[in-house]
Amino acid sequence: MSDKTLDVAAGADCPHCRDISHLVNGVKRFKARFYEEAPGLMQRLVSEGQSPATLMISCSDSRVDPAILAGAEPGELFVVRNVANLVPAYAPDDGLHGTGAALEYAVRDLKVDHIVVLGHAHCGGIKAMLSTAGGERPPREFVTPWVEMALNASRLHIPDETTEEGQRQMPLDHLKTVPFLAERASILGSLDNLMTYPWVRERVEAGTLALHGWWFDLDSGDLWTTDAPGQPLMPVL
């Protein structure tokens, strides 16, 4: 790569942009490792194609990269990333369904064995959902309606408070102080939605596909998991 090409890749034509030349250098290190020092893996992935065992549906958050977090090698994970790691319910129509398309390809064509919905603490998408539910609708064209699908999951999977009057929904103001409850609930909601896809349900019921929910605690590095839709996440690390 020439110095001129490197300058363009690093954003030299944008004087107020942060430098990304270290990312270009990262690709160079990747090339050195997987194409020059030990080329066998990439050659095999090219000649035989990919056959990942796991589909990872994770948040777009820069702090939680699924491949880095799990220590995965090239070819191990088929990854879908979106705001708040959400899976919409099955609703085939003429719309554009990026998450659904990736899910369908992973399950029906790649025939993955596992689907992991990976959420995390301090999720901006869940915070936006809680703000919207509280009447503070952020001025965003796509984010706000997207994250609203997590609200029903929060209502369904977060235990009600017990008061003298009986059971009632947890107050939204209190939920905002413990957003990790909504983050974990949204994972359970996405697992519920996965089961609305007929070709996912068919394979789960046949015992050829397993669903998992993971929540990563950015503060402590702990991982919470569940291996059954509807079951609460529990700490494992």
C-alpha cells in the first residue's frame, strides 16, 4: 500500500476527523498472520466456504465486539449486529429485513447449531427505549421506533413489584435506575421472537438448533447466560 493510499484510508481528506491509520495497520497485521505466517485457515475458508457453528446477534456498541469478546478465529462466528441486539418477530412482507435475512441465511443455508443473542450493560439503545417509554421521545428517525420493540419484552419478563395492593408493573422511574433489568429482559424478548420464525422453531424442536441469551457486564467483565427462552439469565463468569 502506498503512503498516498494509506492517507486516504486513514481519512487524511477530513481534517477534523479522528485518525484511523491504526485500523489499516491492523488489517496489515491480520494479513501477515493469516495469509503469510499461517495461511492454511484462510485458504480453507476460501476453498471450502464458511461453516460457522454459531450465529451471534449482538449490539452495534463498539465496546462489545463478539469476536474479540469470545476470542473467535475467522470462520467461527456468523455475526449480526444492530442497535440493542434486537430480533424482530417473524413478519414476512415486502419490507427490508436485514436481521431477518441474516437469520434466515444462517439457519437455513449455513445450518448453524447455535444462536446467541448477546446484550450488554450500559446499552444506549435500551436507554433510548426507556426514555421513549417515559414520554421523552428522542428526535431520531430510525433508532426510536426500532428500540420500542424492547418495551414489550421489558413488561413481559421483568418481575412485577409486590405492593399492599397486590401485583403491579415495576414503575418506569425505578426501571430507569436499574436498566440492566431491561437489558436482560430484551434478550429474553429476542429469544421469544426467534421462536416465531417457523424454520427456527422447527429446528429447535427437532434438537438440531440451540438458542442462548448472553448479557455482558461492562463494569465487571461478568457474563450472564440462559439456554432456554423464558428462563432468567444467571451469572456464569
